Amino acid sequence: MPAPSTIVQVALHTPSHSGVGDLLSYASERPLAPGTLVRVPLGTREVLGVVWDADEATGELPDGATLRAVAGVLDGVAPLDLPWRRLVAFAARYYQRALGEVAMAALPPQLRDLRPEQLARRLRRPGKAIGETEDAIQNIALTAEQESARARISAEKGPFLLFGSTGSGKTEVYLRCVQEMLEADPTAQALVMVPEINLTPQLEERFVGRFAPRFGAGAVVSLHSGMTNPQRLKSWLAAHSGNARIVLGTRMAVFASLPGLKLIVVDEEHDPSYKQQEGARYSARDLAIWRGREQGAKVLLGSATPSLESWHASRPPTPEDPEGGRYVRLHMPSRIGAGALARVRRVDMNQQPRRAVFSAPLLQAITERVARGEQSMILLNRRGYAPVLHCVDCGWKSDCPHCSAHQVFHKTDRTLRCHHCGYTLRVPRHCPTCGSPDIHPMGRGTEQLEEQLSALLSEVLRPDRTPARIARIDADTTKAKGALEAQLAQVHAGEVDVLVGTQMIAKGHDFRRITLVAAVQPDGALFSSDFRASERLFALLMQAAGRAGRDAAYMAAQGTQCEMWVQSFHPKHAVFEALRTHDYEAFAAQQLKEREEAAMPPFSYQALVRADARTQDVAQGFLTAATAAAQAAGLPGLDVVTLFPPVPLTIQRVANVERAQMLMESSSRTALQRFLAAWQPVLQTTRSQPEHKGLIRWLVDVDPLAI
């Protein structure tokens, strides 16, 4: 065997804090193209790597070189193309992570564990035959608004923000744009993203039903974390090879290898789920915009309640702002096949009996809907039975011993469960502090709401004289595989009269028989320290209201009007005033005015540095020392970057780890990026100092959504 004679640079999963560097050099028996997947030795292990672009990637080994050799090449997989490598490199650079860390996280987990011969065997297995057929696609006639949006997307460059009310037919526009693109180019591919896994099956059903007869059974694949590792690998390989024409997925799908990418759709683009909260804290929506521009693909963002960043970026030109925003705003205000938008009714809970969960008018309205055979939806964004148990005699509360949070009472299995670290206990019979048996739940969760509604509606009969049926959908009732799909099927089949749930039920679902939606305790977000809280609450309530009255024919047959009920101690709050008239534009204008006056995003740019340590003093001490070192070094960009003092997180202790954070803000995105890049080695040096020995980890969060 000839001696290795070529040097290749390989990206591996080496976290940025390790100090190893982005690329490692290996010896290869033959030249390897950038993007080639290889197995290489790292310490005592053999790991997956990607050959990367580098000036040193070819050439003779110097005399006496002791480079370790590439252990194997995954020849069965074509090299990852330059646009994919540029996307990974940009994400690593912008979000302040190691190149190999982002690259490996973007690949399917099973690919990291397969040796070349194992992958070769897998690739030899016969798959579904994929090819175009002669079947014509049965198109639904577009409304004038839909056709106008489709035509502009076809004719203009974008990126586009499709601002369409709930029920306006945004999905049909997505389908038609994908169809047009696939039919125009036999190698074209589309990426369609949704914010949450539970929205993927119903979207997949529509896309498969529309495109499988024309382009083959394997033309549509999904990519999300709810799939098994073999399923994810199969979908990824289909997309990478170009066999899959359409990829549907959650935020991770933005990194899918799609050599023929021509269109990216980001549905519900405002949803915070597009922001990764572990590892590289990327925004899939923002990366979609960047990827579309770099790869020459059109990008379509859709929402009934766009994020204020996207709304501002799509502002039309004015005399004061002749250039306007970077996005093209498309408006679809009318609902398709649906009745009028829900009438919003506000209940002042100050006028209701103390501790009332359901006001008398709301309970009466629900009763009337059940009696007519209609469905109602009750929204409470807190699962469990009650947020906390407490002792009447001594004031004990069910605090988690490992976190700065309460253990939530779950009555179904009689447990106290911490939703932050997972610590679980059986509910005590007596107070652990004073021994009193008088311990009670405080506050309410969806489990308690379901129980109380069952009691309140126990004598209410449906049109067939059977009792009202109550169901609950939240993270606790949908743990089992297939549970969510089964429960949603019951709702769609009319087997549920009142659906209780968290925000899981408020987004994207096409419930045809729901005529009443109620938010029973929405006040918590009104006075939050998070400046985005009002925006999130308004979006959630608007989305929830959009679940009502989605079938105009059904509403007409019932002779009823759909309603959105809001119970609040502050019914005149600006959020509810805007909700009452479904006036997103007025709400956005008011919020943007406040943001501009306060110099907050989108009029400034932010980043967080978070430190986790054994004590709060160590966490904050590390951030303070790193700040002082940055100022002493006069790092670039510091003159236009404001560094705020470190503070504990709202929940400062999780799993016995103390957490602190500090905020950075700048009017210049470039200056902030320049400063963060220069600060990375300073942070690493500061961590190595003896006085910060108790530091567990630190991380950078660029463009944070929660502060």
C-alpha cells in the first residue's frame, strides 16, 4: 500500500471551548474533494468528519510528518456541496460556535456512527422507486388574493412575507408555489418548515396527497427530532441525493443537504420554536433567509401574526424611508371557506367571584355550544394540576430541591414533578415541615381545568342526550407514540365537545367544528420583564382565535357566530384592545414605536453570555472578570457595544447549577459580531484562571429571544 501523500483538513465535533481549533489535519492516500465524509481517529476514538475547504488541503507531506491517517471514506455519499458548507461556516461564525460542532449537529445522528462498509450495505437496500408519473395534480381554485400572492412570488425575487389571516389559505399558496417550481425544473427541491413536530403529520398528509401521484411516493420526506435515527438518515439521504423533491421539517431541516434547493417556506415564521435553545443557538428562520440568498432560492415566510422583526423588514417605502424593508410584504386578509373572524368577548375577572376559574357568562356560552353539538377550546398555557402545593399551617411549598422553581402537582399519577430538571416525588400525605395534613394545590394547570370542567358540565347533554365529553391535549397526555395524532383525530371526528390544552392546540390545526375559544388566565405575560412577552401573548391569542369558525358552511348550518373569550383582570390592556379588532397592524405599529424609542430590537442587536457554575458568585465573577479583560484589551467594536452588568437568570438554579447572564447591545450588528469574535479567546483565557475553577460552562446566545 502506498504511503499517504495528501494532507486534508477535516471538520470534527470539537466544541469551541476545547481550544482544539476548527479544522484538524489528516493524511490521506488520495486527494479528497471538500465535503467528503470520512472516518478519522481522534484520541482513542474514531469519529465522523467532513473534509473542508482549505489552502492546505492538498500537497506533499513534509519530511518527518506524523499526521494520523484517514481511517475510511464514505464513498457511497456524494460530497456535501459548497452552498451547504458555506451555510454551516456562516452559522458557526455568526452564532459563535465551532465549525465542526455545527457541521456534525447538522448531519443525521446515525451517519456519525456508521462505518463505510455499514453505510455501503445500507445503500444497497432497495428503496421506493421515485420518478415522475403522468398523473395530473388536482388543483384547488385560488381566490383573487391567493392568486395575486402566487403571481408576485413567481415574478419577484423576494424574500417574501405572506401576511395572511388565520384561515386565509396560506398553505394552498405554499403548495402552488412548490408545484410551479417542481414542474419548471426536474432537479428542483423545496424545503418547507413548520415550528413544531405536532404540525408535521398533517402538513405531510397534504403534501403527499398533492405531489406523490405526480412525482412518486418518495418525493416528499420529513426531517424532525421525533423520527427514529434510521428514519432521519433515510430522509436525509433522499434529500442529499436529490431523490426527495420536497423536505418537510422543523428547525433542524434548515441544515438539510439540498443540492437543488429553489424554494424555502417558513410557516408560522413568528414562532419562537425556530430558535434553538441548546448547543448552537441558531434561528432557523434567519438562516433560511441567509441560505436562500446564498443559494439563489426564493424564501417565503408566512404568518397571521408576523414577528416584529419580519414585519419591520417588510415595511413599504415612505417619503421618510424611501428604501423600505428588505422583504416583500404580501397581504391576504380574507378567510377561505370560513366565516367571519371570531368575535372577541372580554370578561373582567374583577367583577367575578373570588377564585372563579370560569366566569358565569363563559360557562353559559360553553354550555350552549355543547347543547348544540358544537365544540369549544379552552387555552391555558400551563400543564399539570397546579403549579405548586402548599401547607396552610406553616406555608411550606413544593419547591424543587435542585432548582429555583416549584415542583408541579400532577394529580393523575399523584406526583410532584419539576418541569426544569425532571426531579419527581410522590405527593406527601402530610406537610414535610410541620406534619399538617392540610396541604392544598395553589394555582391551576390544564389537568385541574379538565377536572373542573368535567364537574361543571356533568349534567350538560349533547343533542343526542349523552353527557358532554371533555378532553385534554398537552405534553403530559401526548407522551406515548401516536397519542397526539389519535387525540387530534377524535377532535376532528367530533368525539370531543370541549378541548382543554396548552399552546400545542392553538397553532395551525384545522378544527372544523370549533366555534368558541377561551383563554382563561392570560394575564401572566402582560407585565413580564421580557420585552417580547406582549408580542408572544398577542400572537398566541390571535392564533387561538383563528381555530374558531374555520368552516363557513358548518357555521351557517348551526346558525351561530364564532367567539373568542378572554378572561382578564386587565381587560382594557392594549393587547386585548388590539385583539378585539383583530388589528395586528395597529398592535405592531404601537410595539415598534415603543421598541424604537427604547432602542430595542429590531432597532438594535443583542447577544447574551451565560455562565453556569456551582455558585452564583463564581458565575457572576467569571462574567465580570471577562468584561474587565475585554475593556482592558480594547477589543474591536467595544466603542459601540454596551455591556450590561451580569445578573442571575429568572430561574437562577436548575439541577443544582447556578446560572447568570449578561446582556450586550449595539446599534451595529457588524460591530457586535466583531466584538464577540474577538472576545471568544478572552473568555477562554478567563475561564482557565484559578479563581474561576467552579465554572461549569459558558455560552453565547446571539439574537436571544428570552432575556
